[in-house]
Amino acid sequence: MSMSEKLTVMVVDDMSVSRGLIIMALEAMGIKNIDYCTDGESAFKRLAAKPVHLVISDYNMPGADGLQLLEGLRRFKPTQRIGFILVTGTADPGVIDRGLKLGMNNYIKKPFSPEALKACIERVVGRI
């Protein structure tokens, strides 16, 4: 079984178009086990109950933003080791620095190509 068939991914983004583009890119990579949430709070609850291998989360969301989600995941033992990629429109150095201190594995700036997303993911989980 290939990595793309084993990998479980959760996409967290409040914008349906952005979420859809990420999911389409993941499917094109052969990743089949994809779930999604529209905000950080519901994502944390779902991940606490059923962890995944990788979270791809938008930064700017209502309620709990991407870094608040990351902080919650790193503090909760069953979710501490989940891979985490932050998707951001600004790549503000303060946001990136805070994310790295919280244990973010990688980040990608919008807009991005499916190839750039794949390379970003592979730096976290290995070759897909």
C-alpha cells in the first residue's frame, strides 16, 4: 500500500473554495482518506476523538484560528504528533515564527500550485 493510500488528512478552512482546491489537489495526488472541518474548534474536537496523520489548516478563521488549533493539538497527548501545515495568505514572519515555536511542521503561502502543495506535504510525511 502506497503512502497516498495510507495517509489520513484533515483540511481545516472556513472558505469553501479554498478548502475545495486543497481537497482536489490531495485527491489528484492519490490521497483517499480526507476529512474536513470549517473551523478550528470543531476540527480539534474531531481530531481529539479520531487523530489523523496530517492537518492542513488555514490560518485566518473565525473562532479558533490555525495557530490556536495547532496549540491545542500540541497540548493534547493523543494529537501531539499529528503533522501540521499552515496555509496563509500573508506569510507574516510573526505568524510563521509563532507557528514554528508551537510545533508547526511546514507552511505554504496562498496562492499555491498543486505541485507546491505536494512538495510541502512531502517535506512533512515523506514521498507520496
